[in-house]
Amino acid sequence: MGRTTVTVYGGSEGEIGGNQILLSCDGGEILLDFGYNFSKWRRYFSFPLSRPRSVDEYFQVGLLPADLRDPETGLVRKTITDVFITHPHGDHWRSLFALPPTGEGGPIVHVGEAAKRILDVRAGRLRGFESVSHLEYRTFRTGRPRKIRAGDFEVTPFHVDHSTPGSYAMIVSTPDGVVVYTGDFRLHGSYSGRIDRQFWDEVYDLYGGVDILVCEGTNVGGCVSPHSEADVQAISARLVRRCEGLVIVNTSPADADRLRTFHRISSEVGRKLVATKYFMEMLQALEACEGLDVPRPSRGEVVGLEEEFEEVSKRPSEYILLTAFYKWREIADLRPPPGSMFILSSSEPFEEEAEIEFERLMNWLRFFGVQVFNIHSSGHVMPHDLRRVIETLRPRVVIPVHTAHPDAYMRYVSDITSRMGIEFVRPVRGRPYELR
């Protein structure tokens, strides 16, 4: 029997996002995440005028790995039987369109229950060849089922804290050892404070240890805000109480922690929570998810801006508006009065096109005299917590992904890897690493 291999395609060589990780053995092949890198996408395409026209263009520019392509169908090869999506951020699933239909030899896609609801809202906007509706999806929760068989692989999804619900690490038992893929995770979010078991506890219970740890490192080597979700709530509430105009909050529609935070603030200060159309679609999808406790449209805990627009315009000091993606049109139409504030409570733009959109928004905010505050808690593991995870798991090998600074990552944990005899492997795109 040939040895099991781990091959990192996307999320390597200084890329944040676009994770594509292939596990192969004689008993089959599976993918852990299948997204694409948005920064790389914008090097070749733009929205909406210069969108890609076919799957072929994605392969052509390297957004999809050429050596996974079936020359006959032009899609991803049919030897991949299963795909496991760690969470519903697009850079981890948006390449699913390139897979052949499940009924024609394509894979089954496994995704968390809450993540599937979010994915459905986001994927519902995709058209043409980028649609992902041709695939069969099977959902899971931690412990339901505990282990998922995929050929010779046995995959155990285990919940992690991230800036979206339905996020999981994947514990994979292979014929040659155990691979743990963290996906995107953190230990400083409000969810971490409510759970008494982490994925490393599950690893030790099931297998006693790990051979390869494929671990994100988004915050390593960068300038990191140390704020927790509790910090975001305390600072934001203090500012909102002093605001004499409209409060506008830019955040992710699927960040359950942040949605709860501003719902609590709205209740504390006596302001009504309103949201743009896309926010309302997401909240309606998440409302039925067990344990999420997001603001519920069905109970009037948040209302749509379209139906409340006139009232918000007349009495802006009575409202908090949730918006996203640096949208400026709703804000310009509302004409926020002096004394209004804009709270940027999501990741700052780090791509050229997003920076242009953000600067356009900033111009409108300056035009109306709206002050901007940046109050955010990262969805990714803090560097000091990353060290703790590696020390706790004691893997034989660490493979960094989802990091702009793999060399800094290597140096940051070099004392731990040296002391514990851990091999640090900086992945080369498309080069298989053999379990041994």
C-alpha cells in the first residue's frame, strides 16, 4: 500500500484564504475545504464587468489546481469522493462549482448544519457555471455523527470558535496516522468561554495524539488587536450611549457573536436594531439554529431597513443600523445627521478593490460628518494561543496554512518545535507530504 499524503494547494506560500487541502491514499482521496483566494481572483478578474466566463479560466490562472483537473470533463477529477468544509466563509468553499455533479461521479460535500444555512444564503446568489447546487450535501454537528467514513479515511468534525457559526476542525484518521486540520479558529471568542472541550481533547480521547497538524496562522507576523468580544461590547456600548445621531455598524451578516453584541447594546441603550436586506436574509436563515441566540426577525428584535426607512430618517438617534461590505448607498440615502457614528466592526480591507470601496464609503461618511471607530475582535487564533495549541497537541509535524508570513510563523514557534522535536514543514503548493 502507498503511503498517505497531504498536499496543500490553496492557503499556502503566503496566501490567507483559499484553502484547498488534499488527502490521498490507496483507499481514496478527500478534500479538506475547497475555496479560492480572493486576492488572487482580483488580480485577473473584477466584479461585475470582468467576471470569469468558465471553469477553464479558474484553472488557467491557478485559482484551481491544474493537477486535480480531469482532462475529459474539464472539472475536478472524480477520484475525490468526499469534501469536508470547515466553515461557511467563501474562501473555504467557493470552488465547489468546479466539482462534477454528485450523481455523475462527483463527491459528497459534508458541512455543519448552521454552516449549510449560511452557505445556502450566499450560494443562492451564484449563477451559471459558479452555481454549487449540483452537489449532494450532508450536514453534521459535533457528535452527530461522531465519525464520518470516507473510503479509508475516518473524519471527526469538532466544533471550534470562529467569527461564524458552524465552524469545525477536522480530525482525520488515515491508514498511516492522524491528521488534524484546524480550519479557522480562535480561543478568545465568547463561544470559547462556553465550551468545556476543545478539539485537542477529542484528539486525545480518540487517538491519543496527532501525527500532522495543519494549522492556520492568520495573525502571526501581523499587527493584531487583542480585543475579545466582551471588549467589543463594552467599548461599543460606551460610544453608542454618547452618540447623538445614527449609529451605523459594519460587520459580517454571519458573525453570530457580533450580532448578539449589538442586539444587547441596542436593548441596553434603548435603540431599535435595523438591518439591510442581505442581513435580514441571513438572520432569517440563522434564527432556527439551535443555541445561536441571534436577533430574531420573527420577534421584531431586528427589522428591515426598507420597511423602517422613513422612521430611521426622521429619528436617527433611536436606531442602530447593521450593514456590511462597505456599502455606501443606504447611508447616503439616509443622510445621517451631525453627531452620527460609524463602527467598523469587521476585518479591515486588505485587498486593493476592497480598499477602493472602503475609501469611497469613507468619503461619504466624511461628507456627512460621520465619525468612524474601529472596534473589532479577530476571528483568528491569537499568536500566543497558537503556541499553546502546538504545545498541547505535540504533533510530529506542523504544516502552516492561511498565513501571509509562514517564515515568521516558523520562527515564532521555533523554540517549541526545537524543544519537542517537531518538524515544521512550510508547504509548497501542489507538493505532497508523506505521512511516515
